[in-house]
Amino acid sequence: MHNHNGQDRAVGRGGEEENHEEEEEVETALCSLFKHALQGGASEVASGLSSNRHSFGSAWLLLQFIKQGKIRVPVRKLDLSACTLPPRKFFLLLAAFCNSTEELSLGKCAFEGSASPLLCHFFKMVEATRRRRGNAGEIKGGGSCLKTLIFTGGAESVPEVVGAIAAVPAGLESLELRGRLLNPPLLLRSLGAELEGGGKLRGLSSLRVVMDAEGLYGKGTGEKCASRSREPVSDRMPSSDAVRSSFSNSSLVEDSCVKLKREHARLERLAFSGLSCCTQGIGFVPVLVRRRQFVALRSIELRSCVFSAECFRDLMSALGSGGVKVLEKFDLEGSSVCVPISVNRGGRAGRDVAELEMVDESWVLLSKALVVETLPCLRELNLVMENGGNGALSARSAGLLLSSLRNEKDRPPLLESVGLKLGCVSSSDAVTLLSSVPSTQSQRKFLYPFLKILHLSLRKNEALAFFNGLLRDWEGEGAEGDGGGKRGCLPVAELYLRIVAGGDESAAPLAESIRTGLFQSCLRGLTLTVFDDLQSTPVGIEAKIRLLKALGEGPLPMLSFINLRRQNLDDGDLVMLAASVRYGNLGGLRHLNLGGNLFGRHGIEALMGAVCGGGLRFLEILDLSRTRAGEGMEAVAAALSSDHGFSSLHSLHLPVCRVDDEGMRSLSSAFCSTSNTIPSLTVLDLNLNFISSEGLETFLESLLPQTLPSLQCLLMHGVRCNRHTARNLVSQAQAEGKLQSLTDFVV
């Protein structure tokens, strides 16, 4: 009996060894498989597996193998922002968090419901690990602890975010908050508590807050579809009452701002995007700067923010206070100043004069601050702001700012890169912007050699001064040496020109400047616009021909945007433009606006023929609204179905274009084959056309499930089609597997 028991135990041990060997073989095979997959990038593979419900098990195994050292590949970044796992599974993944991970991105599922306490527990685990292993350099395998934490996607309640911030592990270097997930005043108090004194964020060097459109203006006010061109922030301003109720009360600002001791102010980068002084308390920034609480601050980035006039003035005043001596970058790109509309005694509405003067004063304060004694380290200045709120530079303010930048007697900072958006500039200043000055050296010497980005809006007289000054300057130099070989070396890297109601006088020198190659390496955008007043006239026939010929005589590889709206372009003009496209001179265009013109079938056929040859293969937005483009829908369909045509197009605008049922049948031919999928098209605008239910039905029947896979917005408002019938037709098409991405159908 005893022998039998011994034999049984031996057999049992043998079975266990065999099972162990099988497990090792399976583990080795899995490791080999993962190593092969990780050749495409460890961070990308790990993040991709972790974000999918179906690959949750594979993601957990991969992270475990890396954590145990069985796969020696560091995962520096782990992005879980798109993860949709339930809380317990999500934090089972985080339990396998790799010591080598330096950047962690967390999404909405990290805050929802029962996830919030689990997130706090995870942060405590990370902090406990940091304490056990000392500093980051002593971690096994040479890895480093978490340095960057990104919250993105949004949370339903503010306490969830505040609680997560209070629990973040000590030692973070960078914290980023994105999306509709916070109440800024409450958030600032929470951040202040952690930054102050011995708080967990005392070592933070970068703080970035990015609000989306929904978070800034309230739920449901963001864009519903990409077809509606993105409005400047200033065009979606809050009411004047909201502006006046902003953080103008000093006690409220003090309560919301971060109160730091100078010896603990290590923050080097402060970046806010999409915040509003009116609703999110961006007004705390000037307070911090003026009180010298961020003495180590090297970068202030306030992009796409909305300032009140008072807040903007306080910000510029704070810059001149000397509280940011080591500041290297000041960036206001896309931001705007909201000046409320008031009604005068005569009953006329207009911008508040007092606040406009306050904005003007702000620019004067900035001009005075641009001296080496105040901002000795400033190297990058970006003032490409939106103009819609009438907070733009006036001609006087622009002159003072330009004078301070070029006046060597006042010792301006040693700037390396400056971006300006000048909506109003005097003729004398316009001449100097890109002109050179006499120099004994072989190279040209410019008044503004640091000017790298320039958005310039010019009226008739200013445009004449600008272009004629350039031509005189460069023609004089071209007579020496290589006969103009130095042309095309303007200091500016990105030039966006907007000619306002100039007529023939400004268009002719513009055409000559393009023809001579002055803008070959820098022109990014060109707009000719007409205002609805008695003095505004479109470009005349002769100047228009010269301009269109100039576009065809030399390549403009950097040009990405052309707006020729309402310039009376007829078929002959479009034939000339098509020649420029055919020759490849406009091959870099991303956005082409030809709306409001006179061309019809012949012009469209010429342009689309050039497109079929690959002349606009990178075009993303085409606007043919309020033209007779509907007469040439066969040519449009041919360009859409061509292999070399609109391969990158995502927005096609054809409202008020005389598109009828016959045109819809022609358009249908572009989508009736599996080879014509047009994967990039997301917006199709057919508003206010002569389309009946029959035309829509023909179009939908021609579609295949594979065609138009990305179409999100179909606009057919004001067509000759019954609304109920149209919706039923679209619903039926979706039931057949078509238009699966469609989210916005307007009829």
C-alpha cells in the first residue's frame, strides 16, 4: 500500500512538472509574439490593446510581462484616454502599470461612477512605489517613475476632477487637463492647495489646461459638423453682461488664484487653451504675474482664450511689471478680446468706446514692456489673434508696437520669432514690414528679421504702399549681381495676405509681386474680399487677368489657402485658373473658395479637368457656393471618381449652385463603384438647390456600403424634397449599411 502511495506522488510530481513546462512554453511563445508586435512601437501597441474591450486580456498580459522583466521593452507612454472598459477591468490594467512609463493619459472612464476612488487608490500605489525605491534613477531596469499625467475626455462632476488632482502622486513634472472636465475657479483653488508650500505639485514645471468648445460655451453650442466653417472665438462671444461680470472683483480673483511662496515657484510653463475671462476666470493669470509668484516661468501660452478688455489690459500691464524676468515665450495665438456692444443716445449700436480705448491702451503697455530691462530673455512672441471682437491692433497701436520692435535705442529683447496679425496698419508702416535697409554686408538687413508669421489685412492705399515698396526694394537689388537671384528670401516664413476692397489699384502690384517670385517661399494664404459699401469694388477685368496669369507663371508651393469669393470670376477667368492648377503651380492648396462668382459649365469643366490631372490632390475644402457649378456636375463627378482627383477632399460646398435631379444623377456616378470610396469626404453641402425626392433617392440608391464611409454631415436645407420623405430615404439607406458615419442630416 505504501509503495502505491509513493508511486502516486511521483506521478503527481511528474504531472506538475509537465504542466509547468507547458506553461513555460506557452509563456515563451506569447513573449515572442509580443516582441514581434512591439517592433511597431511599444507605446502605440500597448495603448492600442488597452483601449479595446476585445483585446483587454492581451493588454494585461503584455503589461505584466513588461513589469516582470520578461519583455525588456520600455513603454514610455501609455494612452488610455480612449479606453471604454468598466472600472474594475480598467484598474486591473493600471495595476500592471510599468515602472518605465513616464507619461500616462487617462480618459472619462477613469472618473465615472466607482472609478474615482479606484483612481485615487492607484495614485497612492504609484506614490508608495516611488517612496520605496527612492528617486526615479534607482528604479529597477533603469526606468523612471511617472512624470507626466494627462486627464482628457471630461467628467460629469467637478468634485471627481478635484479629488483626482488632490490624490496625484508627488514628483510630477507636467500636468495636463483637456476637455470639458472642470470648473476653472474651483480647479484653481485645488491646484493652488497642491502647489502651495509642501503640496504634491510643488515640483511641477508645466501646467496646461485645454478647454474644448463645449466646455467653453456650454453643452450643445459646439460645431455640429465640419461643414460650418470654424468661426473665430471672437465671433462667438458671450453677452456684454457676462463680460462685465467677469473676474474684475479683486477679492474674487485672489480667492481663485494660486497663492505661492516665492521659494516654491518652480512652474516653468503655463498653458491655457479655450478659456474665457468671462466664465472660466482666466483673469487670475495677470495677478500671478504681477505678484511675481512664478519667478521661474519661461512660457505663457494663452491660446484661443477670450479676454475682457480689462483683463487684457491687466495682462499687458503685468508683463511690464518685471515679474517674469526669465520669460522666453509669450503666445496669444487664436485668442481675442471681447468688447461688448452698447447703444448710444442716437439709438445706434456699436462697440463700447471706453473698452476699445482700454484695448488700445493694452497694446501701448505691451509696446513699453518690450525692452531688455523688463523681458530680457524673451525670444518668441506670437500675437496672431482673432479680430472679430474688435480687440485688434489699431493703426496707432500697430505703429507703436512696430516702433518698439525696431528701435534699437530702447534696447528691445533679442527676439528670434515674432508672429503678428495686423488688421489695420498705416501706409508708412506697411512699407517697412518686409523691406530691407541699406547695409554694407553682402546679405540683406531687414527692419524686422525676426518676423516669421505675418497675417496682413490691407486696404487700397496701404496695399499700394506695401506692394510698391517691396517691388522698388527688390528691383533695385535685382539690378546688382545675379540679376534678382536673391528674390524670394523674405524673412517671413508664413505670409497671409488679405486685400480689402482694393480694386484694380491694389490687385495689379499684387500680381506683379507674385509674378516676380517675391512670395514664392512664404505666401500661405491669399484673400481678396469685398465689403458691402459704396466704396467697395471687386477686382477689375484687366487687373483680374494679370492676377490669374501671375498665378500661372510661377509656382507657389507654400500657398495653402485662396479666397476669391465675389470677384466676378466668369468662365474665362476659371479657365485661366485651371491652367495654373494644370501646370502644378497651386499643388499645395488645402482650401479653395470660389463662391459668389459668375462661372458656369465651361469654367467648372476646365477646373475639374485640371483636378483630374492631379493638380489639387491635397485639397481639403472646396467652396463653389452661389455659382452656376450645378451646370457642370458631370465634370465634378468625374473629378470625385478620378484616381488623381480629390483624394484628400473632406468638405464640398455646393449650396445655391443650381443642382437639380439631373445633377444628382451625374453626382451618383461618382459613388456607384467600390473603387470610388472617397474615404476622406465628411461634409456634403447641397442646401437651397432644385433637388426633389426623386433626385435624392437616385443618389442614395447609387451608394454602396463602402462608398462615403466617413460622411458625417449631409446638408439639404431648402431643397424641393419633402422633409419626412427625405428622412425616410436616408434611414432606409442606413438600414442597408450605407452612410454609417452620418450624424447630421439637415433637410
